[in-house]
Amino acid sequence: MARRLAPDRAEFWRDGPIFAHHGLELEIERAQAPVLPLAGGGRLTIEPTAALTAIDVDSGGGRADQANRAAVTAIARQLRLRNLAGQIVIDFVSDRRGGSPHRLAERLREAVAEDPVPTHVFGVSRLGLVELTRERQGIALTDLLTESGSRPTAETVALDALRRVLAEAPHHPGRALTLGVAPEVAGELSGRHRAARQETEAGLGLPLTVRPQPGAARETILIEESPR
């Protein structure tokens, strides 16, 4: 799939599961989580709605200025990772040390300056909320990977299952594996993602049996040794 989408950038990787090597599974989970921890003990809460995206900064009992500084960097990154778009409002922690919302808005303006998607920080509302907009380009990450904002799609589970098989294979040297998944996920692996399944088998050097599990939840992934 990568070679089809970006033939000039795709390269073969032969040193184990590439997602695990680069910690991408954790990054994907974090990029979908509504609450994101910040350095120093604070946290961001990101809540997309039909009208706008609200971001709340919580110091977690730490210093407000530290939480706000960490939040500026994290927000700029999350806008790009999650591909958030439209109207966005940010409620920074009230800071009696002099970190005004206007100063934070300026720092955020600098932080999003390199975003390839046009992003405009307008300033601070009368309620002290920093307001910005980000142009809508493509699909938000959560919409791409889940349905109704929380349930993973059959495609997402299918590709996740193949990555887990590759990660599990070293624990079963020389043994073929069977993958048990919900019927709709099995359909993905025998249909439009058949090539990905074949690439996984090539990486294993052994056939991979996909067994539909009638009545199983979509998220079900069972990996076991195939009978001899």
C-alpha cells in the first residue's frame, strides 16, 4: 500500500515490525485520545464537536506557566497529527505570574507558522479563550481510523491485526500462525487488503491462515499457532 501511495518514498523494511520500531502504535493511540499528558504533569483535553474544537489546558496541580508553555508546543503538533480543522478555541490555565492569554496567542502563532495547512491565530476572546482557525484539508485522523469518533473501522482492525502477527511471529519460530478476526475484518484481508496480507506472509516466510469468528466483536484479534 505504501508503495502505491508514495512510490518515491516507500522503502523495504526487513528489521521487524516498523510500527513497533518507531513507536507508531503508541503515537496513533495518543493522537486519538481525548486527554493528552503534558510534560510536568499537566494535560490537554481535546473535544471536537460539530461546531468547533475545544481544547482545555489543565496544570494538573503544577505551575500554570509551565503547563501553558508545554501546551503551546503540544497543541501545534496535535493540530497537524489529528488534522483538526475549522474553528478552534483554547482555554489556557489562568496564570497570575503574568502569562497573559495574548502572550500565549503570540507564542502559538509562532508555533503554527510552519504548519503546511493555513492556520490563523486571531487572538483572545472576551472570555480569555485563544481563537484560531485551520483550513480543512483531507480527513481528520479520528474520522479516518474510527466510526462515530470511537469505534475502529474494519480496515483499521485488519491492518492492526497484520502488524500484531508480525510482532508475535518471533515468539513462534518456524510455526505458521492463524489469525482469528470478525467476519467483516476477514473480508478486508481477503478483499481490498489481500495484498497487505500477502506482504505479511512474505515477511513471515509462512502462510497465514485467517479464520473468521462469527459473532466476534470487530476489535477481536486472536493469534495462535496453526495446527500441524
